[in-house]
Amino acid sequence: MDSSTHRQELLFDNKRDFEFGTWKVGKNLSSEVRQQEDPQGGFTFERREVYEATRIDQPSNTPDIIQIKEQIVSWSNCGYSEPSDGVYREIYNLSRLEDCRSTPKLLGHAVEKQDSSDELPGGYIAYIVMQKVPGENLHGFDVLSTGEQNRIRIALIEGLWELHSRHFTHWDPRRENIIWEPQSGKCFIVDLEDVEQHTNRTKDDVCLDALEQLEYWNPIEGQHDGSPWLG
């Protein structure tokens, strides 16, 4: 059993206490390892796990999300010991997009040092708690009806406009980063670690080319002939 699977089993059905609330950890939704770089040219590897969670210190009818970012090897630059830029970038982006209707809402965060029972004692571990947006990702986009695909295209452009009008750009256009909720007809944009804010732009600089964005967000899962986004 690898360390990730073992930890998922330890976390499942356990509670996590934070200064901003207490959550019961549910099922694991995703797990991946990413290389992260530091400003001085070094690198580390970070395990990123996403869990469904339910708040238990106050009434809650809907699940939330706990994202855990855990350093799993030491920085190659021995003089560097800070958390990855990606940790703080995602927290910052979520906090700056509080009024955006197409992104998750940040509920709280904690950045800590791993203890002796963790994978890399002394390394960083970050917990980012946010509301779980309704819907499913677009892994099944290709088998949807043409009408439903067109609804998604329209909703995606509306969601991206929400993002771009606040001078943010998402640089990771994958299917799992778009959540489609058919009842409300909304698309949500998630995984905000790969979002950049353009602080030098003004309202006069806001521009969104719909065709260009549909080509950019063309699903990259497998190989496709042509662009399924464009019909």
C-alpha cells in the first residue's frame, strides 16, 4: 500500500479541527503529485489531494471541499524551506474572487509544518477549505447531445467572462477544471492554483474572444479530430 492510499484511509471519516471550523473528512475525489519550483531555481514535489468534507461544528446541508497540499521531498535548494508558491497563489486567488459567481468560495486555510508522523517531518502541509460547487466535470462531454454541448459552451463563456472581467486568466484548460451544473445552466471554473491576476489592467482592457476561448479550452483528454467545442 503506498503512502497516499494509507493516508486516505486514515483521513476518511475522521474530523479535522481548524481555527475557522471543524469538518468530517469524506471520500477522496482526486490525488496527484506535482513538481513545484522555488524563486531561487530549486524544486520539490508536492502531493495534492482533494476530499469531500462535511462541516460538523455548525449545521450544514451541503458538502465542502478540503484540498491538502503536502510536500513529499525536501527542496533541492537546501537553503529554501517555504511552502510552494502554488499554495499561496491558490489561497490568494480564492480570496480575491469572493464575489465571482463562477469560482468556489474560500472558507478558510491553514499552512503548517508536518509533524513526526507525517511523510516529510518539517516540510509544509497546507489545508485549503472551500465550498463544493454543484455539478460534474466534463469527462463525458463527447457523449452529450449537441444541444447539451451548446449549453455548456455558452455557460463556459459566461463563466470565463466572470473571471476575465476581474483580470484573472486560467492557464490550465483541462476538462476536470470545468464543472457543469445542468439544472442551473452554470459552468464553474476550479483549480485556481493555475490562475494569474493581471494587476496592471483596467476595465478598458477587459476583452474575451469567445471562439478563441473555446479553442483554448478544447478538452485535451485523448485525441480529437477538429474541435468538439466548436461543433
